[in-house]
Amino acid sequence: MRRKHLQLRYIGQRATGSEPGDYLVVGPDWKGETPVGIKKVFRSSTLFAVAAYRTQLFNPEDMPNVVKVQSGYNVQPLSAFLKQPAPPVAPAINFPKMDKELVKTGFLEYLDFSLQFAPPRPEENEIRAKLACIGVGAGKTFDFKSLSPEQKAAIVEGMKAGEAQVEQAVAGTGKNIDGWTLGGLAGGDSTFFHGDWLKRAAVAKAGIYANDLVEATYPLTRTDAAGETLDGSKHSYALTFPAGQLPPVNAFWSVTMYDGKSQLLIKNPINRYLINSPMLPNLKKNEDGSLTLHIQKDSPGADKESNWLPAPNDLIYLVMRLYWPRTEAPSVLPPGEGTWKPPGIAKVN
């Protein structure tokens, strides 16, 4: 199964099948006619679009097949597809510099700059009007340095309050099942968010570029089944899938280990950052047919090392990725209400 996705408009086995095809990406103001041979048009809501290609590698021997698939990806301007002269080159864009100062006080200036490339949608009218009141938006220029001390303090205080709201939304989004949060990390287009800016910010904070639920569902956790914080410096843990109850997916599943503070992958002695379904032939099952993953900072022993997911010597953040989750029972869909639920993580004595 090979796939790619584009701004939550999908080209792949689930969405469009496995046959080759040509697809067109256009901006929000494009008014041309769809050329012959184009299977589908994807309209970006801004002047920029991002495409993320995902090509599944089943095992090292599968690499030549992956290379063959990747060589078939081709991105070209519409003019080249139509064999017409290229239009004038777009003017260069001088984006503001991204640095620590931007994060602290320059966010609104960056937002002011960016909005010129994002035509407002109807559901944005209210929030755009609020931003315009402080000089952010079309025809405006927000300059933090020119504000009075009182205004600067108010802006900084407002940004801190907003960040706290986003953090709270991340923690409270989704349904809790034995320590796992389901349904909280789900992306979508403008129709999906429908003007819910806090939800949109929470998704970006928890896992930017998250897929929609039918493409991939992401159970995630920072706690064990008892609700205690996962901490690799204090405990070892076990995640056991009962016999016949592995994650129900049409594509693949994985469990990935992250540092609980930075949400980044962590260095470990065996260079293993996840355990996934392609690894099943090399994993050891228990006598009753169940599968236990050993989550700990130190090796569980040579006889269990095949099932070891190395943890940091600190807080733990785990994300389960279920690509193309099945819709028939057992299914994780809808998240938190489906007939399949991820098993809780148990502390090992």
C-alpha cells in the first residue's frame, strides 16, 4: 500500500485507489477550467500548499519497490502539464526571521505578515475584525515596538493566556480510555474546524499535520492505565495486546516512543524508536498468543529484547498510529466509542 496526502485532501489507496493519475492543486482564487486528464482538483485555502508523501516500506528487502514507487511521483507546474509557456516567476517573499524573540513578542507581527496570503473565509470574519482592532490584517501593520508599555504588557499577557488555553485544550481533547486519549489528535480542513480556532490550535500543538480520523487515528498517552504519569526513570512498563486483538487496520499500526518533555524521539542503545506491525514476524508472543511490548529504559533481557521499546530516563510520551483504521468491527472508529480500544499500560514490578 503506497500513499501520499495533500492538505488533508488525499491521494492514495484508501481515497483514490491504486491506479496512476494526474491531480491538480490550485490556489483559492483560481478560476481556470479543469484540463482534460485531471482526475481531481484540490483547492488550497491559502496561496501556499504543502504535500506530504508517505510510501510504506514493509522491510529492508522492499526498498527497491519503494524506490520504484517514489520515482513515479512527479510534480510540475500546470503550464508544463499543458505543454504551454511558463507564466512569469512569482516575486520572492521575504518572510520574517523565525527566532526566540518572534515566539515571545513577534507572533502577531508574523501573523500580520502571513494573513496577506490567506484570503478570509466567511467563518473568519469575526476573528479577523478583532485582529484588525490591534493592527493585524489586510492593510494593517502591527509593530510591537511602537506600542506603549501598557499595550506591550497587555499583548504579552494575552499571548500567555492564549497559550494556556491551548495547553488546556490539548489536555482535555478526546476521550480517555485506560490512560489513552482517543480522537484528540485529528486534523481536517476549514469545514472540519468550522471556525473553532481553539480546536485548530490544539491539534497544531499536539501534532501538526495530523491526518483525519479515517486516514489515521492516533491514540496517545502520558499515563498508565491507573492514571499515573509514565516515568522511565522510576518504573518499567508493559503494553499487552490480548490474543487476536492487535490494532485493527487496513494499512499498518505503530507505537512510537517520545521524550515526555520535548515530544522528540530519544537516543537509545538499539536505535529503536517504534514497534510496528511490519516487525511482527520478529516479535515474540506469549504462550496464550498475546503480545507484550516492554517499555523501559534498560534492556528487559536478551530473551525479551525483540519486544523492547526503549524509554527515556525521564517522562514518557507514547503515540499509537493506526493507519487506515478498519470501519467494520472490531474498529477503533469512532475513537473512544469503537468496538476496539487500546489496552492500558501496566506498571511492571
